[in-house]
Amino acid sequence: SQQGEEDPQALSIQEGENATMNCSYKTSINNLQWYRQNSGRGLVHLILIRSNEREKHSGRLRVTLDTSKKSSSLLITASRAADTASYFCATYGQNFVFGPGTRLSVLP
Amino acid sequence: EAGVVQSPRYKIIEKKQPVAFWCNPISGHNTLYWYRQNLGQGPELLIRYENEEAVDDSQLPKDRFSAERLKGVDSTLKIQPAELGDSAVYLCASSLGVLVGYNEQFFGPGTRLTVL
């Protein structure tokens, strides 16, 4: 059974706009990770946030974690066409569980 | 630094035939994972190794799937016999360890299996 659930399932934006994706999960976790997958580079780790952290930044990425609501969000600022990909959240509690992903399309 | 290596990249077989996938993780990574990914879905963990020990294989269909990680380095995932529903991409990943904050995973390119 999948624990992480991303929302929305698909998102289409213009280059330069911000993209926000959400992830909800069901049980307690140690950390939550976001990954990107496109046909050219496969699955790539983006950022990891521990359960005792609330916010983390990496370049144009901002991740928040709310353990009371069992949810996380990934914000990509100033999006580029190269950001077009599927984005997955993965929770680590007793094991690793990936969500079904959000398909992001950034239009030039 | 070399990434996670998988072979073959593509495999087409007929149902009931056996098939094997090979993975070489990043040097020094103690934890190795095998995932299955169906089209349009996220990866599903099949098995996780800590060195040579399989510590999480709850999602591995043990009637037809088997895996091994000899000497705690390379790993092989086998399906025998394959069924039509096994068509998917099989991904291998590795990480330094499973300790909190150190388990970001590095994925290989995957093996795309087609069962006819």
C-alpha cells in the first residue's frame, strides 16, 4: 500500500511561474524525501527533510513538513522548461514508500 | 564517481520464462534497494538489503521472485517463471545507510522488462 499521496496528479504552468506540489502520508515518519524523474536522467534525489525539521531550502526548491497534518509541500520557484518531470515524495518510517507522483509540465 | 549500474537495460521474454537483473551499487553504499515501477506510478519497494542481509522483503512475491546480494556488493533479482503482469521497470538504488538523515537514494537507469 502506498503511504504518500501527491496532489495534484498533474500540473501545467508557464516558464517563470512557481509550482507547488503537496504530499500527504498516513503514519509516523523519520524523514521525507522528494525525487524527480524524467526520461533523460531517471530518478534523482532532490531534497530530504527530517521529521524534526519544518522547512528546508535547496536552490530554487523549498520543502515544508507539517508532521501534525502529516503533509509536505514542494515549491519550485521561477520554473524552467527543464523542470518538466514527475515529482515523487518518499516517506521513510519503518520502510520506504513512494507516492504516485505529480506530473509537472513547464511550458516555454 | 560511477553511479548505480544495472543490466540489462531492456529485456523481452515470453511468459513462464526466467529472467534475471543485475545491479552494482555505488562503492561504499551499504544499503541496496530493488523497486518495481509500473507506468504512471511511483516505485514500489520489493526488497532492501543492509550489507548482505535482506531486512525488508515484505513486498517481494516470494513464490516467483528471489534476490541475493553476495559479499554485500552486487545484487541479482530473479523472476521465475515470469507472468504478463511482471512487465514493468525494475529499479535498483543504493544509499550510504538507512540511518535517519543519511538514506538519500541514488537510482540506476532501470531495466525495462516486457513479458509477452
